[in-house]
Amino acid sequence: MRFRQFAAIGVVIACSACATAPSGAVASLKVGALFPLTGTQAPLAKQEYAGVQIARDLVNADGGVDGVP
């Protein structure tokens, strides 16, 4: 009985993961990043953030990801 419940949940998750979103124009593509804001690594976070912004600008200057900035 318990196996069937887990199997049913697995099927639902698999089906929802395979579902496609309606096609249409995407306004923008959001990408997340984590930076250490506290602790001993916090001073380096400003440099990491600046590097990510530079990478974002370079990718957008080349046309973005699949044409989406």
C-alpha cells in the first residue's frame, strides 16, 4: 500500500516536471546567485557580485541566452 502511494506521488511529480509552459515571448530570463553576506567571506562577495554583473552584461551584449536578454 505504501509503495503505491510513493509510486503515485512519483508519477505526479514526473508528469508535472515534463509539462511544458505555453509558448510565447519571454520578457527576460532570471538567474539567481548566492553570495556570502556575513562571516569571513563577506568582503569577497562584492568582487563576486561585480564579476557576475560583468558576465551578465557580456552575455546580454552578445544577444542573451537563446535571444532572451
